[in-house]
Amino acid sequence: MAQQEGFADGQLKKPSAKSPVIPWRTRIVLSFVSVVTDYSRRQNGTVNRTLLGIFGLKTSANSNPVNGVKSFDVTVDPSRGLWFRLFVPTTDESQNLSSLPIIVFFHGGGFVYLSADTKVYDAVCRRFARKCPAVVVSVNYRLAPEHRYPAQYDDGFDVLKFLDNEKNRELLPENVNLSCCFLAGDSAGGNLAHHVAKRVSELTSTFDALKVIGLVAIQPFFGGEERTEAELKLVDVDALISVRRTDWMWNAFMPPGEGMDRDHEVINVCGPRAFDISKLDNFPATLVVVGGFDPLKDWQRRYYEWLNKSGKNVHLSEYPTMVHAFYIFPEVPESAQLILEVKDFIHKQCSKVVKN
């Protein structure tokens, strides 16, 4: 049930400062990203991806170890452009371990932006792989508005089936333990990780070796028709998140049709049309990360409380002075703290598997 993790005390704390404690360099980058993404949105509802490509925000996989991690790109389904970047730790510690957990990671970007080969996410996954240590699979799922719901959830689930397929296991290191699988993601990736975990819990017989035992939802992207206090009060504080931007992203993500508003269960997971998560006995242990200056924090807290009331093993971790997506910036001290928290969460859940 609810437990304290890191900065968490089971309740969201009041921000201890009047503004986020973020280095100026990071603030400038966040503001730049916001401006570029705003300009990339066309009036007809599409995205100018050529404009985004001009800034060279991507990096290639590297089979030679970089900072103790090597990486490879693996194609899952060329017909829909589904692939993932595989990160394998090469440190002495990781190679001497008889068993490595596997983290299936989903990047953020409001379901519209970024990718598995975006530089910041390549770097984040390398840190997870090296620090945990773990094998990391970063999923390059299809983006909206070109591909709307449920394409992203289908892609995430199909990557799990690909990993579970015996003929594909030779792509993974010999000491990977598929029975210690974690789904993780930030922002939209946190939303995606939740819904893929839900689908796995409903269809456990689909898998032979792979077992999802943990979910890491880092500042997950949830919402609803209601405007929360945080969305209204923090609109000018967080450079990335505003009601105007999130409304546009939800409209780009959801297909047109009756019931496809922001109270749909995939957006407002614990709202009026919520799925009864208490029915899923094997829903994985969950770590929910919240930032005190994230306009989405009220939705994230409700998610934590919903899981807790539904009898799930859920942990809350709050970073009171942080904005949305703070952890992808290594110059922010709390970024390193979060990586260590995730490491501790993974080790605790894996130890339970070993004991059983």
C-alpha cells in the first residue's frame, strides 16, 4: 500500500519556494523547446516535423560503450516504423551480475513530439542502464496527430510481445531477467506505461517469460475536462506545460468521436469513466513522481490516491521545487536523486521475485 519514498511523506508538500529551483541554463533550454514546439504546430492541426528536424536534436545508437553503456536500434515492425533503442550496460558491476532487470521506457512529448533517439532521452536511458544497472528498451512509438489513440498503446504492448518471443531473446544479453520487467516513462510516457501495464495485467496469459513487476510513472501526463488549481495557478511558472498546450496535445492524440473528450479513461484515468483498477490483482507495484511546480501535479496526485484506494502497492515521491521534465537535465541535482530512487525501487521489487 502507500509507502514513503525519498522526498515523499504520503502527501504532496507545499512548494518551499516562490519559484522553481532550476539553473538558468535549464530554464533557457525549456523556454527554447517551448517556443520551437509552439511554432511547429500548424493551424490545420498537423505538426511541421521538418522544422523540428532542423535543430539536430537526435543522436545515433553506438555499439561501442559510451559512459559504460552500448546501444543498438532494433526493428519490431517496419510496416509501421516501430523500433526501439536497446541500452546494455558494460560496466564491470553489470557484467558480473547473474541477473539484470529490464526497463521498457516510453519517452515524453505529449504523444506528439520527441523520439527514442532524441539526445536527452538517449542520455537519460544511458543513465538508467548504468546506474541501476539494467537493460533498457526505449520504445519509438508512433506519434500523433499522424497516428492517434490507441496506436501508441498498441506499439508499447507489441514491443513487450516482441521481447517475450523466444526467437528474439538472442538480441538481449544473456544475463537479462525478463521476469523482472519494469515499465517506465515520463509525461506522456508515464501515461503510456500505465495503460500498457493495465493491458498486461488483463492479458497475463499472453506472455511466457516476461513478467511486469513494476511501473515507474514520472510526472505522468493525465488530465480531464476540469481545470485543476495547479493548472490555473502554475500556468506562467512551468515553461513546458500550459492548459493551451495540453489541450492541443489531447486534441491531436484522441480521434474524433463521441466520448473522446478529456474525461475519456485514457486521459482522466481516475475520473467519471475510470476503469475499476481494483479488479486487477496483478497490477504492478508503482512509483509515482510529482514535481511541486508541475501544472499537472493535481492529476498525478489523484492517480496516486486512486491506486492507493484501489488497494495497489503504490509509492509517492515528490520534488517540491521541480518543474515538469526536470529529471532529463543532469545539471539539476534532483535528477541524480531521482535516478537513485528508481534504482532503489527496482532493487526492492526484484528482491521480492528472488525470494519467491
